[in-house]
Amino acid sequence: MRVTVDVKGERSHEIDLEKLDTDRRADPTYADLLGEVDLSPHEVSVLVDGRPVPEDQPVESDEVTVLRLIKGGRQ
């Protein structure tokens, strides 16, 4: 299955789940998708159909939205 990961305010990524290295787990998780786009679960929220999903949940949707929780800041 191909998944579109839309990182809001940045760009979208197309990821082929069959090609992910998931450390021998059968089902890729949303955290695996984040790793593919170089994001940490600590800095984003993953949404499916506008609702947050746990990063350790197996991917069940072909469209995912990622919102950065922290970006930039004052010095």
C-alpha cells in the first residue's frame, strides 16, 4: 500500500509500506512513517481523517496528515 504523508506547511511524501524496514515487525506503524520523513514522534501529531492516532498503531489509512508541534522560536 502507498501512503501519502502530508506534512502541513511543508511538503507531501509518498511512501510504499512494502519497502519499509520495520525491524521484522509485520505491520508498519505511524512512527515508521515519521522515520521515513525524518520526523520524531516527539515533535509532531499524526492525524487520520482529522483525528489524532497513536504513533505505535499499525498504518490503516492511505492518507496521513502530520502537524509539527514546535517549529522555530525566539532567541
